[in-house]
Amino acid sequence: MPYIITQPCIGVCDTACIPVCPVDCIHGPLSVEEIEEIKEEHGENAKQLSGIQMYIDPDVCIDCGACEPECPVEAIFDEDEVPEKWEADIEANYKFFRT
């Protein structure tokens, strides 16, 4: 089962999980460079990041778990361990890569 990024990532978009991924499976609607530029210009809670989060490609994820401990907001879970209140994020994660 792949790892899933859940709602606590929304608006935070901390990119610490990205460099530790050995298969480059973490992506978002904005590139890391764009996210970092927004944070530099507007601060960590920039309006431009509102509603934005990162996602893990389920077809590429190798379930290594390297990303999970790097997430400062504890938004990353093994798909089988996603808390019930964030189960909708599983489908959202898959959907991001289908479109």
C-alpha cells in the first residue's frame, strides 16, 4: 500500500518529504521551487498556498516510509493507517494522479 498525504499538509506544503523519497513520487500542483519562492516572498502561511498540498503517486511509491518521519505536521500515513477522519484523502490522492 502506498503512503498518503492527508489534510494537515493543506496550506503548509512543507517540502521536507520530497528530497528523502528515493523514487521521486511526491508531487503537487506547484513545484518545490514555486512553493519555496512563495514562502520566501510571503511567509510560511502565504495565501497562495491556501488549499494546496502535496500528493504521493501510488503507482510509483515503494512503501519505504522515508517521507513519514520528515513531515512536520504528521500528514503522511500508510494507506492502511490513514485516520478515519481523513479517509477521503486516499481517493483525493489517487485522483490527483489520474487527471
